[in-house]
Amino acid sequence: MSKRDYYEVLGVDRSASAEEIKKAYRKIAFENHPDRNPDDKEAEARFKEAAEAYDVLRDSEKRAHYDRFGHSDFGNNFGGFTNEDIFSQFGDIFENLFGFGGGARSQNRPTVGDDLRYNLKITFRQAAKGDDVRLTIPRTATCPDCKGSGAAEGSKKETCSQCNGVGQVFVQQGPFRFASTCPKCQGKGTIISKPCPRCKGDGQVQEKRELTVHVPAGVYDGARLRLRGEGEAGRNGGPNGDLYVVIHIEADQVFDRDGQNLIYSTKIPFTKASLGAKIKVPTLDEEIEFEVPKGTQSGAIYQVKGKGLPYPGEKRAGDLLIEVIVETPTKLTAEQTELMQALDNLFDKQDQKLSSKIKKKIKDILN
């Protein structure tokens, strides 16, 4: 009996991607799995047929050869597979579908420790200038007594007698063998008869890690500083996770911030705004003298180059923006009121002279 086309078996186009092929196979394997269809010979045949097709099409070299020559070179390649071979061949798929297949290999492989997050609140000046901050981080660490093995000194892990170190036990159902996690060792493949007194056999202990984090000058609010290897301990020789320090900056009483620019708001009387004046302005270092131009309007912003926040890791810095607010006096003495009235009269006379000049120009043009 001739074999069906492998693409037809999986129900995919010949141009299907590797992910599409895998997805199609997973669906067929799930629907026709022997555990879901006991004593169903047709489901068993479809299950094996799909596994044979997937074994060829998942491999780029095999697939290219099949696309060129068809079944001629693959007719006998799958015949030697037992049902247990199918599970071992595609263990990653069956582990995801039915919860088995990894066994002690997955339980005992090195795993990376979890990452940690620490929220660090700093002052505006610490953010502006940079600082080294001392932290105390609670975390898990590899047990120093047993070096992570979980076994007491002078002893070691023993191979589980129930699964012989496999981490799985097998149950025979007709022609198929099904695996499940070993109940004695919980899939680890080993038993600790004498647990380490310090970690109680876990291989890890809680500790408080003292370390220093460098806050770069000019850091922004919400920035994350990554400290490699300062997270939770890994298992089975795996590396530690990382520590992420998230920066939160307190508001400053003197400056506002716009990116790397500093904003300083100052109030001056309208007389100085009119006549111009020299004022003292703070910076991140010493005070500077700034000259307010004559005729400055309220809300005017003046720029001082390079007096803002530094860009982290760079030699340049933002600017200092000086916002000038012109104050209008609300309480005047009798003398001040008299002077203001006199000034107002002068402005009125000036406006009248300007008006007369404009009228004369218009008359001359018309004549």
C-alpha cells in the first residue's frame, strides 16, 4: 500500500513554515494519542503516520530530500521506531501536551535564578551629581555548606530506587508505554537520605546581600540599573539571576526638570524688568550672576548653556532655563502711589504725542 504524502498527512501546504508543521502535528498527536483513544487501531495508525511525517518534515535536510525524491529514501526509516521511541524523539512536544517526557533530565538541568527588583529613592542632588548607594538585598543563595547539593557533609545524593534515576515510572497499556513523574523522588531521579542541616536539603538558603550600586550623574526618574548575577541563586549549577534597581527621584525645592535641562523660576519687580537688572541665580554648583535685559516681559525664559544636568556617561550637559516672573505690587505707600501716578501721566502724554504724529503723517499723505 502506497504511503500518503507527508504534507497531506499533516494537512499543511508544501510551503508551510516549521512552526506551522509543528502546530499541525501537535493537533493530530493530541487528537489521536493512545491515552485518549484506548484500543482504537485507526487512531493508533494516524498517530504513527503523523509522527513519521513530522520526523521528516521537521528536519530541514530531510524535508529538502523528501521534496525532491518523495518517499523513495524514507520508506523504511520509520519502521524501526517503537512507541517509546516516539515519545523520546518528540519529548518536548509530548511534555507540553500531556505533562511528561522531561523526567529527571529537565528536573536536574541547570536553571537560572529569578531576577529581583529593588526600588531606590534618591534625592534630586544625588541624581544630578551621581552617588554610590549602599543596599541590603534579601535573596536566596546557594547553601555554602553543601554547595547546593542538599546533602549533608560526608553524604551524597542517591539514585532513586523506584525509577532508577530516570525520574519517571512507566505504565504499559497494550502496545504503548506511558510515563509519569516518579512519586518517590518527584522526578529528580535522586534521593537525599541525609539532608544538609543548614538548608534542610533544599540546596539554597536565605541571605542578606550587602552591595553598592553606582547611581550615574544625570540619571532620570524610572531608570533601571542592572546588576548582573545579584539576583536569586540558580539551581543545579545554573547562574544567578540579575538585580534591577529602579530609580525614583524626589522633587527638588529649587529646580524643576525638563529632560536634562534645569528650570529655575525667579520673581523680579516690574521696575527691574523695565530697567534691566543683575540678579543672582543658583546652579548645581555655585551661584552665577545673570543680567535681565531691559523691557523683560513676565514669563520670559532665558537660556544658560551647559548649566543643566549631565547626560549619563557623557561629557555634555543640558542647559539652565531661567523663567522670569514680573511682580505687580499690590500695596503701595502714598509716595509710591504719587510716583506711579506721575509715571502713568508721562506714558499718557507720550501716547498722545505719538497719536498726534501719526495723525499728522496721515494728513500729509492725504494732501
